Amino acid sequence: MNGSPHLRFDPRTKILLILLCVLSTAMAPSLSYVLGLVSMIALLGILGGKRLYALVGLMVYAVLFLLTKAALAGGETTLHTTLIAFLGLFHKVYPCGFLAGIVIATTKVSEFLSAMHRIRAPQSLTIPLAVMLRYLPTIREDWRFIKDAMRLRDVSPSLKGLLSQPVMTAECLYVPLMMSASRAADELSIASVTRGIENPAPRTCLTQIRFGLVDLLTVFCFGVYFVTGQFL
């Protein structure tokens, strides 16, 4: 607990959970099984301090779960088949993206680097992942700035604005975002090298990195759920 109101999971635990999540969704026997997996991920997010994100993510998936069930009970038109194919791909990707969002939001780069050093992971793997952990929050911050600038120009950064002013919305939204994404990647790479990310010496971290009982129980629960799905 470390004196915090929520549980803190070891970065190595989060990586194992992502691997188990990928395997579980790839070999899921049914939609109900995927719904159970998403519910477990939501519970993990709540325990990790991301309650709002977890509840919203669970509700979104529940709505799409019901939509998929309704689509499966429909006819066999071309549109119906296309919709089912799209929803099927969505059910394979959503749990992994949902869990990845929680991992990125709850993992500090220093914690991740310290954990990767302990398992002696190669820098060719560690450095790109560390940059990614900082890259996505940076893009999200730039996204908010772009939307604020659009409102100053009386352009609505919403679906309604896209439908009413498609050219202007695309010009004000996607062009700055692409330029910001390219610039952020270069700046983060330079900053990481400047701060010694390639230094082979042992890293220090203010947060205690330890694979504890909570991590063991969490990996065990997800592992049991994956194995159970192979016998359903």
C-alpha cells in the first residue's frame, strides 16, 4: 500500500497481465468470457486508483456487448455481416487497450526502468517502452491544448463540429496533432538520452519496487482465468 489509498502493482506484474490479457482475448471461447475479463480489468483499475476510468470503460464495453448480442440475433445481410466482423475485431482489441490505459496511467517511467533493470531486460526493449509511457500522456496534453485553441476560433472539437464543418475541423485538429506527435517523439527521445536512459549503471528509484503478495495474487487470478477459458 505504501501509505496510499490504493494498491500499487509492480511494473513487472503489469507486463505479465498484459501478456495474459493478449492470450486470453486471442483464445477467448465466448463473448461472455471477454466480458468477465473486462470486468476483472475494471476491478484492477479501481484497486489501482483509476475508478472513473475503470467504470466508464466497463460501461462502454457493456453497451457494445449488448449491441453485439443483438447483431448476432439479426439477419444475414451484407451490412449485418460487416457489422459482426467489425465488432468481433473490437472485442479482441478492447480488453488489451483497456488494460494498457490503466498500466500507462499508473506507471511512472522511473519505476518501469528500475523494474526492467532488475529483470535484466535489454535496452533495445526497455528504451522504446519507456519513451512510449511518456509519449502518450504528452500527446493527450497537446490534444487538450489543440481543442482549447479550436474553441477560440469558434470551431467545435466534437462530432457535431466535424459534420457541420468537416474541412475546417480536420484542418484545426488533425494537422496540428500530427505535427505535435512528430515533435513530441523527437523531444522525448532527446530528453531521455540527455537524462542518461542509456546508462548501464544500476538505477535508483524513490518508490519501492517489489513483487509482493498482491502482485502474486493478481497474476494468479488472471492466470487461472486464462486457463479456465481453455476448458470452456
